[in-house]
Amino acid sequence: MGMEGEEQEKAEKVVPLVVQDADDELELIKKKYLRGDRANLEALKDKKLRGQLAHREEVYGKSATAAAKAEKWLMPNEQGYLETEGLEKTWRIKQESIVREVDILSSKKAFDLVLPELGPYTLDYTSSGRYMAVGGRKGHLAIVDMNNMSLVKEFQVRETVRDVAFLHNELFFAAAQKKFRSKELMSKSLDSILGILRGRSFSSILISFVDATCEIGDTMLEVGDVTFGVEDTILEVRDSSFKVEGIHIFITGMVQNFTASRLASFFHVMKEHGAALKLKFLKNHFLLASVNKFGQLHYQDVTMGGMVGNYRTGLGRCDVMDVNPFNAVVGLGHSCGKVTMWTPTNPSPLVKMLCHHGPVLAVAFHPGGQQMATAGRERKIKIWDLRKYEVLHTYSTGARTLQFSQKGLLSIGNGSHVEVWRDSSGNHDYRPYMNHSMVKGYQIEKVAFRPYEDVLALGHSMGFSCTLVPGSGEPNFDSWVANPFETAKQRREKEIHSLLDKLQPETIVLDPTNIGGLRPWRRKERPAQHEREAELEAAIEAAKNAPTKHKTKGRSKPSKLERKKKDSIVRAKRPFVDQQKKEEDQLLKKKQRISEEAQLPVSLQRFARKKAK
């Protein structure tokens, strides 16, 4: 009976393999949600601070555990990639075969829109992936709702458009135009707006046109803060300026208590940017970054309108720009083969890398922020490790545009051909995963992965297209970060929360994990007086008891030995005396500095010691 009882206890102590594997999997998921390394509480002497940090670490641990459990049970384990059998290769699979096998909703996401007269086209997605902004080189601007494939808004600005970029939501996007001919365009816009507004019941609307003067009927809105009322509508115009180079922000707004969903188009001209070639928006900092044909990098705060930074790169014309999603550092590619990394608070680049022996054509950052892909005119693509700033792999192929997906797939557009590479081994060794060829003669201008969808958008010389790339998008979205199905109320609340959580430009650094950390204690603690006296006595005793060599020819006389012992004692005391003198000098200088900084009354200033010139 005793043996059976012991065996039963051992069996109860053994943890089943299934439970053990589940716990290990939960620990791996938990590591993603931990907020960096734990604080070194043992080095702190303040008991109150140590208790507060210990409680905070406990709360962080519970939060990470809860998030890991939610991810494990509520979210899919992994995204779906193409799988082949035998000698089949994924890059041989055509788009027609994929569209034929997927469901109806997914098959509708693949399309080709031919616009041969206004291209080539560039494009950009919102952070949720629901809306896409497209810009044709010959002035065509449009916003498309990708969920139902409906046209939200369309513009014809009648001039060159080089790039487009969404701001914090789908109501705001910026376009880099060559010049701004506002008078005729705005007059037509206002006429169309007022035609819709007349005869409707709605609350008053404020329509602001910055840097423009518009003519409506027989009434001219003059320069300055002038208000012109038409029924319940208020129109305000500030500062007259025509034909200026810069960036123009288009706003497609929703009118309160009005049946039409998207009514008006507002224009804000930022002429300080000059002839901008590339645009990027830093969503956590509400900064619009641009680089122009003169090689000038601009940062502008879109909330207050102030210019945060304006720096000359000194490397000539620049039309290659991307933002590292990990630390919001802007990377620029130059014609001399260098890639520079900038922040809005530094007038010089933080990093300057010689990546190619010819002009840099494209730059892309991995979502993890530790890798960078560059393409050069010498038909080479390089993968870089941004922790060591070393090249990991070099591939002999050309590229006009590059971009990483949310799951780390690399898209490469060159000519009328686009390839998607995948790091299947985890060793940063990218291999062809899929490819797609456009109609001969279509020149790809830009590639962009749609967030939270397995879709790759292509802007080319004859319009824009979308292809299916299984496994490219993040399968799980956080509705507090980016919600593809958000309502108007949720969008307004998110905008307010984003403004409250806005980060300052000073937080853009190469290693953002250092922000919020504890600075190590560098100041050496001064030993107490009794400790110094004990060390001095120990040094004197060691000097007295030091063994001496016996020498001949009178060199070991008692008088000479006594003199040597005194010299050794003096040498032992010297470091302590020098240290004490150094501290006294520092204290004296500190007192003098404090006395100099203290301002004397006027009646006593004549008695102050005057400095020698």
C-alpha cells in the first residue's frame, strides 16, 4: 500500500505535456507585451521609489499576461501563406489562379483600373487600410473607399502632382504639387459648394481658404480676415497668394446635420516646403515631412501649423524618402549613393551610410525597425542591419520602388514587373515568394501594401492596380489603433485621443527604448571620515611593515633603513593628501561661483572685487 501511495503522488506531480506546451507558448507570447527590461530595484536606496517601481512592474506583468491570453484564445495563430507540394514553386503561381481559388470578397480586391491619360500614379493608404489616395502626375487626385470600391472624392488640380500622403485620418491628405493656381479652381469649388448649400437646413459651417483669394458672383473676398455670409454659411479668407510652389492639404469634410456625407474641399497651402518631391506623415507626432528638389528637408506640425525643422541635406536633389516605423526617423536616399537618417531636432543627420556606388533609387524600412532595404542604380538590392549598420545580403537585381509589408514581405517594383520576397528561414535571407507582370509598357511608379489585408497596390503609368499576396497583412487589428470599420463617432473620438497622446519631436531618437528608463548612478559616493582615517592607517602600517632587502657595503645601515621607511610612509600618504586637496579646491571654486552668481544690491556693488581684465 505504501508503494502504491508514493507512485500515485508522483503521478499527480507530473505535469501533462499538453499543459506544459501551452504554458511555454503563453510565455513566448507574453514576451511581446512586456515593456522592456525590468528596473534594477536593488540599486535604489529610496524605499518609497523602490516600492512604487515594484508595484508598477507587477502591474505590467499582469497586463502582459492578460494580453497574451487574449491573443492566444481570441486571435488566429498565424497568417496564411502560399503552400506548395513537391517541386512546385510559389513564385510560379499566377494571379489568375489565386483569384479563382479565393472567396468572392477576396477576389474583388484584385482589379486593374486603367487611366492612360493622367498617369503615372502614386498612392497611399490610411493606417487602417480602408481608404486609398491616388495622385496622377497630370493633376488627378482621388480618394477611394476600398471596402465597397466607391469613389469618395475626386479633384483635377490641372498641374503636376508628385506625391500624396494621408494625414491622421481619411479626411485629410496632402499633395505635393508643382505650383498652386488657386483663383480659378477655388471659385469653381465655392460655386459648387454654395449651389449645394442653398435651400438646405443645416448648422453653420466655417470654410477656411488659406493663402487664396476667391471670387463668387459679383462679390470679391478681399485680402485679410474678411467674412462673407451666404444664408447660414460663413466663408473666411486669409492672405492672398497665387502660383506658389508647395504642399497643399485637401480636406474632405462631413457637414453636421446635413444629408450629404462628404461635401466640401478645403485647401491649405504650405509654400515653405517649396517644390516638394516626397511626402511622409509621422502619425504619432502629427508631423508632415517633405523633401524638395533642392535637397531641403522640412518638418511641419499639422496641428498648430508651425515649422518644426528646416534643414539642408547638402547632397543635392533628393526624391527618395521613407520613415522607420519603429522610431519615426526619416531616411533619405541621395544621388551620391548615401542614405542619411534625420530627426526634426538635429540640423545634421544622425547616421550617414554609403550604401551604393551609384544613386539610391529606393529605401524601405522593416516594420521591426532593425532592417533596411536599399536599391541602387547599379542594379543591386541590399539588406542592412540597422543595429550594426552592416550589410546582411546583396542581391543582383534592379528596383525602382521598395516596401515592406506588416509581416515582413518585401515588394520590389521594376519596370512592368513586381516581385514579392519572403524571409522564410528567419536569417534575413529573402527569396522570391511571388511575382506579377503588368501589361507590357506599364511602368510601375510605386508599390504599397494595404494594411490588415493581403493586397499589394501598384501605381503605374496607365493607372493603378491591386494584386493578392497571401500572408502580407496583419490578420489581427487593434480597434484602438486602426479600425477599418470605424464609424464617424469613433473617428472623432480617436482624433481627440490621438491629439492628447501626441508625442513631441524631441522623442524621435534612434533608440526609443531609452526613453523612460532610469539613468545609472554615475556619481561616486564620498567615503566617510572614519573610513578615510582607517584606510590611511592601514596604508601607513603596510608601509612600516614592508620587508626590506639586506644590502652590503653599508647600504643597510639603521639610519638608511629608517630614512627609507619614512619615505615609504610619505609615499603611502600622498594619494590621500592629494585627494583631500582636490576636494578642498573644488569646494572653494563652488563657493566662489555661488558668490559671483549672487547679485549684490546696488548700494553694495561698489565694494565688490572687480575682475582683472
